Amino acid sequence: MSVATLASTPDELPSIPWLLAGLALLAVVIVTLAVRPQLFISNLVGGLVYGMILMMIALGLSLILGLLGVVNFAHGALFMLGAYGAYQTVALFELPFWLALVVVPIGVGLLGVLMEVTVLRRLYGEDPLIGLLATFGVALMLEEATRAQWGGTPLSFDPPAVLRASVQVGFLEIATTRLFTAAVGALVVGGLYVLMYRTDFGLSIRAGLQDQQMAEFLGIDIPKRFTIVFFIGAAIAGLSGVLRGAEVGMDLGMGMDFVILAFVVIVVGGLGSIFGSVVSALLIGVAVFVTPVMLRAATTVAGLEWLYVSGIGGLMPFLVMIGVLLVRPRGLFGEEGLLE
């Protein structure tokens, strides 16, 4: 055996367990498709839609974190306000849902701008922990204001008839709301990519991040552009709240629940990576919905019912995060040096 072969062997060995894990996962997928094909595909679609909601929340959060360096814990509260704003518009004001889909995200975005101007602007460049504590306080204030306005019981509203229908795809019936959410999520990703990487505005933002003094010397109003970025991130959170509220309703805990998951998505995808947030959100969404079905099918076929773990879907985001960080501590597509 040559010296080169011996030198390369240690680097190749870690790939063997991952190859075996991939083959085992593929085997479980095949078994699940054979035993419960309709349930598997239905949950796969549900996981992708759930991942789209996570993706939109995480995109706004990642945009603010990656570009402004602020850990915005109030982002979940903005998501919650999007849902409650849609309820106010549709159920109480009796206005069209399509109007809420446009007006509510703009309103949430303006609230985000107010928060950025009054609280966060003075925290740029400071320890991220300071921003996290400040935004946590803002989140508590927004949650209590929501409780005072709409009460603490879960609420819901009826989306338009076209979104309450379903589409037959083969043997699977898919709710139109899910297809609409997936389409909006795809548009948000495409629009954000074009804005940040194919326009002069995005170029000026990235230039300001690399050297703010030089960018301002060239006549670029960096604080104004940062405020616009915060508006975009908050508006995306509001939009995802509207879509989530139309599908399943809303409650006071949804903001805190989803902001924790959004942080998990960002950590898995990599801090500062928009593409990483997209990939990890879809990965986690699918894992949450599909894992219980796969595990149930595998344990049934093997006759080992005791292996089934109740509530495994809720644990999957954190299990995925642990697994990714053990292999890649910066996440799947993390940028070196961010927040360090």
C-alpha cells in the first residue's frame, strides 16, 4: 500500500458511517412507501409547506442577523402579529383576505422599522447578547399587547373559498392553502435573491457591511439602507404569519415557538447564509412530518413497536441541529467569522 493511500485513509473513514446511515435511511423510506405510501407522501407535502413557513421566518431573521449583526428575538412576535393582523382584517373588519396579504406585512414591516429606529440602531456593533436581551424585552411587550387586544384564547378566520378547496394529484388530495403557501415562499426566496445579489441596492448593502466608512464616503446612506433591510425582514415575518394564520389559526405562543425553530434553522443552515436557511428549513420541515411515519412503518414491519418514540417529530429540529453541528460546527453553509 502506498504512502498516499495510507495518508488518505483516515480522511475517508468518517464517510463510511455516513454512507451506511444514508443507506439505512433509504431502506426505511422504501419500506414506508411500500407500507403507507399515501400517508408518507401526504406528510412529505405537509413537511415541505411547514418548511416554507419556517423558511420565510428564518429568511427575515437571517437577513437581519447576517447583514446587521443583531439577534432579533422579537422576530417571532412580528410573525405572530402578522397572523393576528390578518384575523383583525378578515374576521373583524370583514375585508378581503387578499388585502390582508398585502397590507398586514407592510404594517408589520413599519412596526419593525419603528423598533429598529428607536431600539436597535444604537446597538449595531455591540455585543450580540445586548441586542438579544433588548429584543427579548420588545417581544414580551408585543405579546402582552396582543393579549390585551385579542385575548389569550386561540383564534382563526376563514380564508377565501379558493384556498379552502383541494387539488387531486394522483391518489393524493392537497389543500390549496398548502400549494399557495409553497408558491408564495418560492416567490419570496427568488425576490430576495434578486434584490440582494442582482441589484445596486443589494450591492450597496454588502459594500456597507465590508467597509461602512468607505461606503458612506462614496455617498451611500448606510443607516437608511439598513432600515430598509429591517423593514424587508419584518415584512417577510408578517407575511408568513398571515399564511400560517390562514392555514391553522393563531395563538399567543406561536411567536415564541417559531422563533426558536427559526434560530435552529439558521444554525443548521449556517449564520449569514440565505441559501443555507432555505435548505435547512425544508430539511427540518420534512423531518418533522415524515420521521414519525417512517419510524412507525419501520417498527411495524420489524415487529418492534417499543422502538417507536412518541413525539419524535417535535424533537427532530433539535436532533438535526445536533447532528449537523457535530459534523460542521458552522452549519451547512455558514460564513466564517460572523458574530465572532
